[in-house]
Amino acid sequence: MTVNRPIPFVDLVTPHVELQDELVAAFTTAIRSAAFIGGPAVEGFEREFAEFCDAKHCVGVSSGTDALRFALTGAGVQPGDIVLTVPHTFIATTEAISQAGAFPDFVDVDARTYTLDSALLRQYMETKCALDTGTCRYVHRTLGKPVTAVIPVHLYGQTADMDPILEVAEQFGLVVIEDACQAHGAEYFSKKENRWRKAGSMGCAAAFSFYPGKNLGACGEGGAITTNDEKVAKKSRILRDHGQSQKYHHEIEGYNGRLDAIQAAILSVKLPHLAEWNRRRQDAARRYDDMLSAFEDVIIPYQPEWSRSVYHLYVIRVFDREGLQKYLAEAKIYTGIHYPIALHLQRAYKHLGYKQGDFPVSEKAASEILSLPMYPQLEPRDQTRVVQTILAFLSQSLNLREHSFALRESQV
């Protein structure tokens, strides 16, 4: 195979070079004003991002993890409560639950979308919980803790199926916090409302991450909470700033979780380009789909009719994931795995007592998924090379399997 130039998993250089003059101007403004914490840059970005997400409020914070943590606390989740989420996500989702003083528990994902399975969420509430008539809350029969919230994760750029999740939540009194850290600009068609809804506008609150590799990334860490609930927004603003309602007036103990003004200014430069970047990702995903759909040994991403994914990641499934990843790397094509170990099997959550087989859909996905190169500037010729290399690997693997089968037959 001809050795070509490397194809990165993600390209963080090109968009910053393209926007260099604007980014430098934003940084220069911050330097000359010395407004590094809070101020007009943060407030401006919060207004812009709230409008982008069709939400009333946006609260800029220091990371997606803090966004989830503050959103949970701001929405009224108490220490000792159980918060449900999926085992197929980055650990920040469950870290935020624990850091809010709550107890994480899991519901498996849908086999096609890898997002929260609403039927299993209902099953959890109906079979594992009972209504406490004194508190009017549903309490876990075994753990004796109230189940008060659920975090559906909008994974890989695609929203969870929110209508049935919100229906279960309303029935059982659950607060819904969207983990939208990978879904900037993703849309969901609500049959109940007969309209498209933006990620970050459907739950009580939502959390976004602006880690550099996200569809909308800062030049460092950053995050945001979006909400239509003024009380949640107000509580989140206090939590992010040491519990202050005004300088040196501390209503509660809070955190140092503010969004830097420089990062806010950078995000304001990038935000007007996000819709076009997302469109390019969607175009790249369609090209992958067209080329890979004929491969029986490759499962391509599934996009339901109710979803408009923004393809933060393009994730396929193959039987020999490790073999394919190594083969691609040898051809200088770089990939990722999101995520190789389901959370219930991580050492960090050994104390929860789960074992292999408890969440089979997440476990099977974790053993087969592979994230291909995906970014707005990904060129069609590079995608063709990626697909041709995958085809070469599959052909080689098929020949090896056929040879092995023929060898066994000859020995019978």
C-alpha cells in the first residue's frame, strides 16, 4: 500500500489558521481591557449561545463537567439522590453526578443510536422503584434512595429520543438534564410538539462542553448551561462564582467555575461559523455513508427520522476493531475509540457492584466501535483513502478467515 500523508483524527489547526486574524483581535481586546473574568465578553457570548440553542438563558462555566454539576444542583438534585444516566458515555457525566453529592445509576442504551433507551428507563422506574406516599417521590426499592433526575446523553452529535424520555420523567417526577456536550446545534423532531427542537432547549437544563475538539471548541477549557428556567440559571450563576450574589456576599458555598473572558471572546468569533461547520460534517458523514454502506462487515451510524445529527464523531462498528485500528494507523490514518470500557465496568465504579453482562448493549458497542476521522475540513479524497484502506483490511481478513476454514476442513 502506498504511504500517503497522514490523515488526522481531528484537525484543530486549520480552523484556527482560517480565523487567525479574528481570534488575535479578540485576544488583543481582552489584553487591552484587562477584563479577564466575567464582563462584556462572557455576557455577550451567553446571549449569543442562548439564542443559538433556542434557550432563554445561558450560563458560561469552566468546563462541561461543571456545567452538568451546576445544572444538577441548580435544578434541585440533593445529596443522596439517585440520578440515572447511561453507561456508554464519557466519565464526566457520572463524575458530575457524584460531585453534586448524588448517586449515579445506569440504564442501557438503544442498540442503534447508542443513546438512552426510553423503554428501559420506564422499566427501571416501574420495577426497581416504588412511590413513597409521604414524600411523593419514587424511591429505589433496594437502595432506599429517591430517584430524582435523569441525564440523557446526546452522543456523537445526535440527540437522544427525547419525547418518550420526557414522558417517563413527567410521570415519575424526574428532572431531565441534557448532556449536550457533543451536540452543539443538533436537532430533534418532537412529534408531541410537531416541531424541531435544538439540543439544549428540551430538558430542565442542559450542559455543553467547549473542549477544543468539540464542534464549537474554545482554545482551552470551557462549558455552558442552557435553560429556560430563570431559577436554575440564577442558582448556576451563583454556584460558578463561589456562591456570590454580588462581590463578597456569599449566599451559599460555591465553586470557582467561571468561563474565562478570553475563551468567551474566542467562542463568539467561532459561533457564527458553527452552522456551516456542522453542515460540512453532515456532508462528510453522507460521503462515508455512501461508500461504507455496501460493506456487510461495517455497521455505519444510524440516524433516525427524528434526528439531525451534527456528527461530532463518525462511529462505525466492526468485529475486529483493534485489528482495523492498527491497520489504519500503519497507513497513517488516525482514529479514536469513544468509549472502550462501559462505565459500570470501570475500576472507579467497582463499588456499585455491577458485573460483565449487566448492560449488554453498551458492553457490545464498547468492544466494536471505532471513530473515523471527522472534522469540517475533511477532504473527500481523504475519506476515499480511509474507506479504501478499510476495504483492504476487510478483504485481507476475509481471505484469512477463508484460509483458516479451508485448513480446518482439510484436517477433518
